[in-house]
Amino acid sequence: MKRLIITLCVICACSRLTAYEHVDSTHVHTIANVTVRGNYLASELIPVQTLQGDELQLLASNSVADAIRYFSGLQIKDYGGIGGLKTVNIRGMGSEHVGVFYDGIELGNAQNGVIDLGRFSLDNIESISVYNGQKSDIFQSAKDFSSASSVYLQTRNPSFKNGTNTNVKASFKTGSFGVANPSFLWEQRITHNINSSFNAEYLYTTGRYKFTYRNAGDRDTTSTRRNGEVSAIRFEHGLNGNLSHGEWRIKNYFYSSRRGYPGAVLSDDPGRFIHADTQWDVNYFLQGSLKGHIAPWYDMQINAKYAYDYMHYLSDPKKDVTVVALTNNHFHQKEYYLSTAHMFKISHAINADISIDAQRNTLNADLDKFVDPRRWTIFTAAATSFNLSHIKMQGSLLYTYVHETVNNNGSATPDKNKFTPTLTIAWKPRKKGDLSLRAFYKQSFRMPTFNDLYYTSIGNSALKPEQTTQYDCGFTYGHNFQHSILYRIELQTDGYCSHVTNKIVAVPADNQFRWMMMNIGKARITGMDIGLSTAWQIDELQLGTRLAYTHERAKDMSMSKDSPYYGGQIPYIPWNNASFVLNGSYRLWDFSYSFIYTGKRYDTSTNIEVNRLDAWSTHDFSLSRNIKWHKIGTKLSAEINNIFNCRYEIVSGYPMPGRNYKIILNIKL
Amino acid sequence: MKLKKYLFLLLAATLPLMYSCEGGDNDITQNPITDPDSGYSLQGGIKGLYVLNQGTWGTQNSSLDTYNYSTNQYSIGKINNVGATGNDMMIYGSKLYIAVNMSNQVKIYDAHTLSFQKEIAIPECRSLTYNDGKVYVTSYSGAIDISTRKGYVARIDTATYATDSCSVGYQPEQMAVYNNKLYVANSGGYRSKLGYDNTVSIIDLSTFKLEKNIKVGINPNKMLISNEGEIFIASLGNYTSAHPSKIFVLNPTTENVDSISANCGCMSRCGDSIYVCSNDYDYTTWVSSPSYHIINTKTHTVVANKIITDGTTLTYPSMIKVNSITHDIIIGDAYGNVNSGEIYCFSKAGVLKWKYATGVSPIAMLFTGFTPK
């Protein structure tokens, strides 16, 4: 079902409507429901892909990591099971270059630079958008300009039907892997301008599943994945308010989990040596935004955040005979963030924005002689946009200053100063036409993480940031058909070329036990992303299709030019991958069928047979029925995932589950 | 015809001259020789070379390459799924044993056909040696101690595959057999903050019980036995200038310990010379650079600080082996330990003869007395 609802604009529009609307109370008109289909894609200068609303909910997915697989131009590294780490790498530049934003404010992890997308269930997520480059909206915080690519997760915004002030929803999911997953949502309109949303979710899974692997002598062996147990709880509370000339929101987010790490399957005797490593996490943040339309020519926004992240990792020889030494580490991270952005309307075609962000990150750990780093980062961005009738252009310049201090006789990394520009341009040959061409150039960098710089004996405080330069050009074509069962078609194609220099790679220092992080990596990536969506309406049947395809050649240029493996494909990047989704709704039924194909890839840049990972494909299907029971809306869904029981690995040594099932019951009061 | 017969006789007469370490050219001899490093006899002379690649840490892509001396062909990945981090290998009897460290198994293959035969579960297995129908394997996974587990030596009966064990020091690495005793290097590699381990454990092979521990340098890893019956131990030190790597010499009869100041990592013996390659790490520049030495086992002195003479540079020498017939020196370069490695063959004079790309992170080599498959 591809019904485009301009939810984002509704919030902004609300504040303006209260100022400008004038209702004639003597005459009440009722209008029929209107379906608004906007030309969403063509208004963006930067390549963007979005999954939202019902299309997102229907996809048989556990978490953001599963849903994001249906976008082109990215690779998920998934360590298997519901609890396994899942990170995203966009256009081969590296997971640390992806910024993940939750309700507009970036999620941070100064310790290792990546966000585990498997921790974000779709329960409270309204939309997921992936931007190559940066969001093409110059009125944003400076940090929004800083990542090579971004993922925006937007949570549900409460909407109340006429006459109601309360929404209550509950859901329960169960199925394979011994999953028990209840969740609860309570949305409450407090005043005419303020509403509140409270969401709680608990997840338990045994993490057990059967898998097969090829053992020595080419024997296929079946075993069970153990120690993948996860127990996690999440609470989220949001307050949203409208002002006469603006809006504000505040969010509290708390997540706590305990999970086992099964480790890689390393051709062991099945079941003989069970890895028993355990990790505990607590993630908490409090963030707020205030947006105001202060004058016809001036808009302002303030964003602020406090985050606390705790991690405890235990590897105990008493539980696992292959563990030689005890590891029992505790890490505490804090982040403080404040941002202001000011947009000036210079003329009807020109806008300018100045944004300043300040951020402080600290890490305390009980590693031996750990230096407890503290980092100040100041981001300053200046951007302008030109909107002419056929051409839109945006230029931005980001200046980043980083200053670190350490304790315990360590040496802090030297201060960093960087200017990174971006230029985007979009051209519509015919102003009301369906075709739009665009191109962008962007430089960005990522700071070495605290682990890269200061981790005991492997850290290197002399590390420089990794740099990326991206070039992209492409087009979008979107057309609405009248009086046809096919009512919308959208095609998006981009070709791109990226360079990554000073890539931070672990290299051996003096023997295989002592490694060191160094800036010796270099990569050149070229590729093409294609996305095609269609929407159909055949009487009461609504159908939508979504096809994504990526071809990518990511060359590792780090080694010597004499090496026969110079320019080998970077680990885990397939030459080709594709996905297809067909979803539909008919009266009270909804269904979704999806297919993912990942081509062959290698687990090191030495592209030889022994390092090759086979191509794989999975098929998923889900079916839902809406049932009205007394006045309670219920929805029952069933999913079969990996229908043909494909045995595959995404990360070498971490087998993925075979065929699995899920049953979901949703109740709306 | 007669000329040919005489020529052949002439050739045969000169053959004995060829298997000493002082001379020899590129000929391949049929005569059996005893490999100085491992002590086993190669019935057909040196016909082939096996190279064990560790693979990328944390994955299962450890592999075995082979080199055929008659066809001069190097084949990558003759066994492609050795498992996770093959660390050491040996041929005993008609079998090839590989200690696959992170797969926690010793895998046994037919030495000629390379067909898989059996695997024996030994957690954190590291190194192999043999004696009198038994195979000995060092393992890190011994009894839990305060700081790290202690190590042990597992003894596998080659007929019944029954195993038993004997506890030794921390993180034992290579072993050497001399006079019915087993000498084990206890590296203590996981105890870097506590000063590693610095002992060699001596096990009586009749009783398979630990006799005593002898103190040598810290972090001892590799071992070789000289013609004079002394045990040369490469002790890796603690990677700082306070305790650089050094070679220690243990006399098994007198139990006297001598030392030779030479940076060391891997060793290979040929006659009275031990060829050493090392990676010397500089903490100020964060750069590791290779160094090479030749030691005389009679005088316990360094006789040369160079092996390569034609300017060829390696990034990260990880293994060395001297061909005692041709006196060629083969050195493996693990390069980045993540991408493929390389193998170089230098002549006695130190000039490059051939080189090939190997699998990921080559770690061990052995010569075969038969032509590889």
C-alpha cells in the first residue's frame, strides 16, 4: 500500500494553522476523506530512501537492522540471531561513517563508533530514512552535516481521532527462538497543545537455532547455536507540544539488556566447547528540541541531549575451557550535547543557515591503566540554499574542532581542525515534470574512536581521522497515473564514486598477539544504486512493490601495488545485491512478501577461494488480519521467514537462522 | 649409450657431496635425509614443501598450500577448510597433523593425499611433536590459576587415539624431544602484566610426569635441537628495550643455560648454523622492522646479521626454513596478517630465487620426502 501521507508537514503546518486560520463557525462543511499523494522523492536533492507506515510494519522484521536491508547501497553486518550485533555500512565507506539519528538527534558511541541497529525494535518507529551524503535540509544542527551518510529513525507521533484523548495499544510477539516479546503504548492528549506518549517493551529470546556448517573433510555438520540468550527492556516517554509559532518535544529513553555472545563457529566439535561470554548494557538518553518561527525571515531551533551508556563484558574461564584469562571489563560513557541552528530567509529563493553544536564525550573503564579520555567537539556549519524554478542548489561548509584530554600519564591525541564542504544540485528539466536530475559532492571525516586511540596496548593516540570524499549523480522519475490500476511509479538511480583515505586498520605490531591501529587503509568505491517502486489499486486491493538493486566495486588500495591482491574487493561487500518487496491490503487483510539476494563476497581483501562467502537469498512472507472485537481493534499476524531454509552467513563464522516463524497479536483500545 | 651410462655414474658419485650444508646446487636428490628442525627422515630427499596459513583471526579460513620441487609449482589452498587459526603442523608416519588453535582440534590428514581422516578435540592447542608412537600437543587450557589458566601437554596414542595429559607452565608453545625427555617452552603470553613465564618444563617420557622447570628468558616460544644436543630457545621478551628478544641455550645434560644476544622470532637449523628471522618493534615509531641473523651452534655466537643480500625487503617475516640439501633459505612474509602472505626462496648467497603469494598469514612449513599431490 503506497499512500503518501505528509505527516512531517502536518506538525509544522499545525503551528501555522493556529496562527492564520479563520473558521466560519456558522456553517459546518464535511468533506470526504482525501488521499494526498505527494511527489515526495522529487523534492529531495540528495538520494534518499524511506520505509514508513504500514509498509514498514508489514515487513517481516524484528528490528531496524532487518528493515534496513531493503534499501539499496548498503550492507548490514549481522552476527546472527536476535541478539547478535548488527551494524550498517553505507556505500562501502565503513560503519563508523554512518550517522544514526533518533528523532533528529544523533545517537552517539564515542567508544567504538558504531550503533547496534538490532537493539531498536520497530515497535515505536514510524519511519526509517537513509540519506547518502546528508539530509537536503539546510535548517538542521551542524552535526547533521557531519556524517558521510545518515540513517534517520523517526518515532511515532501521537495522532488522535476526533473526540478521543487516549490511545492504548498492546502487542505480543512469539515464535521461533523461544521469543516472548510484549509491548505497551499509551498516548495521551494532555492539553490542546501538549500530548504525551509512553512506550514499554520487553524482549526475551533463548537465541537457540539449528545451523549446518562445513567441517574438515567437507562434512556437513548440524549443531545448535547456544549462548545467544537475550533479555532486554526498553522504556520511552515523549512529550510533544505546539506553540503559537513553533513546537517542542522532549524524550526520555531507557534500554537495558543482558545477552550472551555465542562467538564464531570455528569448526569445533559440535557442542563440545560452548562459548559463555556475556554482555550487559544500559543505554539512557534525555533529549529535547525547540523550534520556533520567530519572524517571517528567521527560524531557530535548539537541540540538547544527555546520554549515559554502560557496558559490562565478562569472559570467564570457569564457564568455558577455551578461555585462558579472565576478562571482566566495565565501561561508562557520557555525552552532553547542545546545538542551535538559525535560518534566515534572504529572499524567496535564497535561505541561509548557521548552526553551532558543542559536544562533550567521556569514557571511564576499568581496563588496566586506562586513560579515561575526555573529548570536546565543536561543530560549526554555514549553509545556503538556492531555489530557482528549475534548479535547486545547496552548499554547506562544516568546521569541526576536536580537543581531548586524558588521565593516568597517557598522551591525548593532538587537536583536530577540519573544514568539510558539501555541494548539491538538482535540476528539473520541466518544472512540473516527472524527471529530476541531481548530483552532489561531499567531504567528510570520522574521528578515531576512543578504542582506536586509547584501548590498552592496541590504541594509538597518533591516529588521524579517516577521510571520505563522495561524488554522486543520478536522477529520479516519478509519475502519477490517472484512471489506471497502476497509479504511481517511482524510479531512482544513482552512480557514485567514493574515496576513503587514512582508513584505520588493525595491523600486527610484533607478533600475532599484539596488534596496533594504524591509518594505512585506502579504498576506492564505485557503484550504482537503483530503486523502483510502484503502487496499484485494483478495486479494494491495494498493492505496492519495491525493488532495490546495488552494484558495487569497493577496491582495497592499502597494500603494495606489486601484490596480486591489490585492489581486491573490501571484506563483506558483495558485487551485487538486490531486494524485492510486494505488499498489499485487501479489505481486512494485509500481506507482505519479500526477497533478498546477496551475491558472493570475500571476508578479506585477499579475494581467494578460501576467503569466499557464498551468495545467498531469503524469502519472507507475512499475513495479517484485522479483527474488530466489540470495540477493540485487533490484528493478528503470522510470518514465515527464510521460507526455503537457506543456510547462510553474513559474517564469516556466524551462521544465520534457517526457516523461522513469528506470531504477533496487536490490540488497540 | 655408454657415454650416458658413464655420465650417470659420475653424477651418482658426486651425489653424496650434495647433501651437506656447505655446498650443493639446485639438484634434487633421491637420498633420504633427516630434517634438522623436526628430526624426521625424508625418504625421498626433499621433494615438496607444505605451507600452513593461519587464516584471518576469528574466521575459519586457515589453509594449506603445497610446493612441488620437480614442477616448481606452488598451489594455494590444497586444503581449504583447515579451520580456525592453524598454528603448527607435522608429518609423523603417513599422517599430517595440524594443531588448529581456535577450532580447538588437532586435525589429522593423510600426508600424501591430504584427505581428511580424524579430528581430536584439544582446547587451545598450539604446537606438535612426536616420540615413539605418541603425538604430543601443547595446550593453553589447563587448570584455572589466579591470573590465567596453566597449560598442559596432551599425549595422543597414534594407534588408539587415547589421550592423557601432563600439566606444565603458562601458555606452553613449542616442544623438543631429547633423550626420552620432553622439553616444553612456557611462554606465559597471556600474563604480560605479570612478567610472562620464563621456564622450560621437562617431562620424563617414560612416566609422562613433570620432572622440573628450568629458568630461561621470558616469553620462550620456539625450540630447536643442535647437532651437539643442545636446545636453542627463542625467547620473545616483553617487546620493550628492558627485555628484548634473545636466544637461550639449554644443555640438557648439565642443565646449564647460556644466552646469545640476537633478536629472534623463528629459527631453522642447517648443520651448525641456525638461521633466525625476527620482527623488532619500536614503541616510539609504532613500526616493526624485520631483522635476520645466523648463529653458530658450536660457539654460541652470532656469525652474521644478514641473510638477504640482494635488497629484497619483507614486511613481517613469520617463518623460516633452510633446505639442508640445496642450502636455500625459505622465508614467509605474513604481510598484514589479514590479507595474503608471500613466500620467498633465497639462495645460500642471499639472492632471491623465487616467490609466490600464499594464503592468509603463513605460519609454518615442512619439507616432504615425496612429491606433493
